[in-house]
Amino acid sequence: MTTSGVVPQARFSAQARLRALQSDIMELILERELEAGDPLPTESELSGALGVGRNTLRESLKVLQALGVIEIRHGFGMFVAPSNFDALADGLTFRGRLSLRHQGLEALQLVDVRQALESGLIGSSMDVITKEQLASIEEAVNQMEDLAAAGENFVAADAEFHRRLFEPLNNELLINLMGVFWKVYRKIHVEIGPGNEDLAKTAAMHRHIYAAVAAGDKVLASELLNRHFDGIRRRITEAVGD
């Protein structure tokens, strides 16, 4: 960076070339119909196929590894990475926590996205839910209530409750995304502090959500899930206003 704070045009051009190369590598994976776990061509083969030098190629490969696109196993080679949402979770967590230093906008937006996913999809999940799955959801509620009565936090049971709510959809991507947002949510929650959290009230809210689902009341279930996120949204607003 120059003394004036302006990034030289050459730096922008280099970054653009690296991004283009990363896209080319991903296109190559798709064109060759490689699946998760399949080996990639060697560095020498990739350099020749893409028309770039080894050092430039390695820079792009490191970025793709960080993004969870490829997996580099030293001594074994490079492979198409299996589904891994850790990089996404880490990036969103960083952006959310960083925003807490200012107005908390991105942290609030992350809560909005999770809220929209759950309240918007609960009706579809209720359409296909089984008695066994309902019993599994109630089991998570029972655990929360028992822990709340003992004055203990129930983070794991809370996460499991939400996962089981949408398990009937058999949508692996959705479950993974919910897992990402849960990790982000927990990190933000730790950052801002628990506030005056009423464990019994929180457990009761989950009981009401379960009851609405069990009764087949889609409108009420969606409304309750919407309200469920009011607490974390209020805590973020209070934290950035302190």
C-alpha cells in the first residue's frame, strides 16, 4: 500500500488474475466431473493445462484450500474436498463479531437470515413430519426444561431442537447452513454476553413451538419462531448501544 493509502493498480491486477485462476481451477474440476475425494491433476499438469507458473498456481490452490474447495494432503496430492462449512462459519463469525464494534448491522442481518430460514420453512417440515420425529423434538424440549430447572444452560439441547425441527425435510444443505448459523450465533452470543437470560422462559418458548408443530398450526409455529429470535436481536442492539 502506498503512503497515500491507495492500493497500486498492479496489486489490483494481480488479485484479479488470482481470482480468475481460482475460477479456472474450479471450472476444470467441474468439466472433468470430479467428485469429493477424487484426486486433482498434479501441479505440473495443472500448470500446463492452465498456462500459469507453479508459484502463481500454488497461491490460488492455497486460497481454494482455505475456502474448502480442495484438500491438500502433503505427500499424497490434492483432492476435491468433501462438504465442509467451517470456512463459511469462520468468515461469517468474523464479520458478525467485527460489526459489534460499530452498529452491529451484519450481526443483526445474520440473525435475520436464520430467522427467515426457520420461520419460512417450518410449514414445509410440518407437512412431512412423522410421529417419531415429533417425539424426538419433544425429547429435546424435555431436556431443556430439566436443565433449566437445575439452573444449567442448554446450548446443545437448543441446537438439537432446531435441527430436529427441520430434519423431516431431508435437506442436508439446509441442516449444514443451520449448523453454520448456530455456530455464528453462539460466538456472537458469547461476545455480547448472556444478559439477563431467563432459562425457564426460553425453555417454555421451545415448548410452545413444539406444541404448535404437534397441533399442525403452521401459522402459529412460524410466528413463534419469528419471535424466538427477538431476544438475541435485542441483546445485540443493547450491546452496540452501550
